[in-house]
Amino acid sequence: MWMNNDEHHQMNKLSRQRIRIVEVCSIVCCLLFVGFFSGKYLISPAFSSQKQGTKNTITYNAIQNYVVEGDILDRNGSAIMANASEGSSAYANYPENESYAYLLGYYSVNSGKENTYGLRGNLKNYSLFHLDSSNKGATVQLTTDNTLQDTAYDLLNGQEGSITVIDNQTGAMLALASHSTITYDVNDINSLLLSDVEGSQYRRGTFENDPPGSTFKIITAASALEKQKQDGFDDSFFNYYDTGTYLPEGSDWTITNYQSTAYGDVDLETAMNKSINCYFADLGIRIGSEQLTSTMREFLIGKDIEIPFLTTLHSSYQISENANDELAQTSFGQGNTQITPVHLAMIAQAIANDGIMMKPYVVSSIYSGSTPLYKHLNGKLTKTTDADICDKLKNILHTTAEGYGLDEYSYGMVYAKTGTAECANDRIHTYMVGFTENASFCISLNNSDHSYNLYPIAQRLVSTINAVYNNN
């Protein structure tokens, strides 16, 4: 059929319009397609842990038959978990399979559900999902020392509790051993994943919040020393006559010393050495709640503390206005204060480091082959108090440590304070917080009847700390 020029031009115009419509529709469809999958698999997971878990589950199911889990090494480059094969997890040799179990945790997918715990769960994006040309995940180097970690776990001896060791200068966690009612083997995740024992998945050092007991007397002493410095008091400020009992003004709650012992005339050092409850209750009243809570905040009590790739530490306190009974109880470590053992070790680290609390960390670096993916940078977390106050505390805590058998001739310079806390459900929680010239520590045992049970544990732990530093 013959068409004139106008008709031909009109047909071409109509064809071009149709092509444009098809192009626009195609682009819109592509954008909708990309938008749908971006929203579902990129954007939504970033804002929803449930959707992120779904994405991870899909990804892991797709790669689990060929992925090689990345190695995890200690600070010396020694293997903690390694030697994974295609489709099989990395494994730890004895005793690291047990000593590191609560720190490393697990990552697994079954029945369409993601199971995650500890460092392996939090590091999955590197160790499982960031693969090199050989389908191997990234290598993670921790700050821990295998010798210290194994010793700390062995010292727990199956008891419910934890032992933390932190480098004084850097905040690096050299050991974080935990035991929580069952023996967990990191090579067999079902030993923890399928446990129905209450509290068995607690990593005691980081999750356990209890009163600090007499270890808190370090904070009260620091606060009193700060008040002395600010107000220009002489050392008579620290003198007290102890009768074995103390009744805070306006209260009907009587405070007693252990076994109701009366010590007579005492000063701050003697009160710390003997752990005199009445002394510190009175001292807390005299410095006041404003001064004490200010010192507590300086040591980050009541504030969250992040440990990258591991967890966030929580703590809390409450001293009601004009409540002398609460202030007195808080001052010797009872009351409403709740704190984790790792945080107690950090308080020791700050005093050892002239008042500077360092950022705590357990992951040192992450590499894929020779390519760095993460590197921790040391940094100050907060200034807790002045160096001269730390020096005075060190002198007091050194003579206190000698009372625990940590004498200078056998163990070098050691500074320490024990604590016994009465907790809910009639539990007794015992601690020893301390430090050497190189590292700080917190020994924490649940259901222990007296803090003197910690003396031999501390002696062996300090010997191991000294040996590790002398060998490096």
C-alpha cells in the first residue's frame, strides 16, 4: 500500500514513541527489580537484625559446602582455631578447645535459623563471608595469650566464674576465661547449643552483673583521696575509731565487720588491709554521695563500655538522695551497685596506668591474605583520676596484696584487693582485683564461701603473668 510522505513520517513517529515506551517500561521494571532486591537484601538487613539473619542464612546455605573458615590466632601468631577444610569448621586443639570455648562461641545455620554466639558469631562477615580466591575466610588475630588463657581456665577448675587479664598500657585482653556450669567444647557446638542447663551460655566475665563487694573500697578510697586533695585536708581526715559496728545517721540498718571484729584506731591503709566495712561506710558518709558518684562516673560505673566484636559491658548504681543507709552500703561494695568482672579488671588497669583507662579490645587485626581488613588502634577511654592519687592507692594495695601471700620477693610488685558480695538467691560472689607492673586481673568465683579461696589462684596467675612478660 502506497503512503505519502506525511503518512510515512507519522508512522515513524509512532514507532519511535512505542520504542520509547518499551524502553521506559524496561528501565522502570529493572529499577523496581533492583530496588526490590536491594531493599530486601541490602537495605532492610542493615536496619533489621531478623532480616539480616535471613540474608546470612541464605548466604551460608549457598556456600557451606565449599567455604573454608578463617584461622583465629593468639597475639603470638599461635593457632587457636585453624585447619578448616571445605564445608568443615576450623577446630581447636586441646586445651584451647575448652579454654577458649566461651570466648570464641559458634556460628551455625540449621532448620532455617541462624545460631550465633561469641567472637565466631560476631566475626562471621570476615571469617566466613569474606572469601579469598581459595574460598577461605579472613584470618583473625586476637590479643589473647594461649598460655595465660589456658592457665586461667585451668585455675577455674570447673567452678562457675571467670578470670580476666588486661595489659596495663594498651587495654588488650590477654585472657578472658569463663566457666558456666557445663564444659563447653568449641569443636562441638552442640555441647553448648543444645544445653538446657540454666545460665550455661553466660560468658561470666562480660555478662554477669553483681555487687562488687569489698573490691569497691578501691573506688571509695580514690574518692576520699580526691576530696582530701580538693579540700586540702591533712591525713587525719582518714583516722577512725572502729567498734565493729556502724549505724548510719537516720538509719536503722546496722553495718558490721566480718565476724564483728573491732579494730580500734585505724587509718585508710589499715582499713584496706583488713577490709573494715564500718570504716568505709563512715568514710562514704563523710565524703558524701555527690563526691562518691562523681568518682564512680569517672571510672565509667553506670555507663556502657563497648569491646569491639565481642560485647558491650553494662553496669549500674543507685544512691537515693539523703539515703545514708544506701550511701554507706555502697561505700563498702553492697547496696545497688552492679558491675561485671571485666569492668573491675579495667578499674585496676586504670589505676595501674596512672589513672588512664584504655579502650578494651580482644581483636587485634583481621587479614585476607596480605590485605588488611581491620586493625585496632590503641586509644584512651577516659581519665579516671590523677596520677598522684593512683600512686597513693598503689602503696595501699601493695601492702594489701602482701596479706594475700603475694609478697614482693616471690611475685614482684603486686597490688590487689579481695571482695565478697552477698547476691540475690543467697549466692556469695568472691573476687580478687589486682595488677602487676605489666597487667591487671580480676578473679571472679560464684558460690565461693570466702575470698581467701582465691589466694592460691592469684599466686599462680601472677606467676604466669610474670613469666609471659619475661619471655616476650
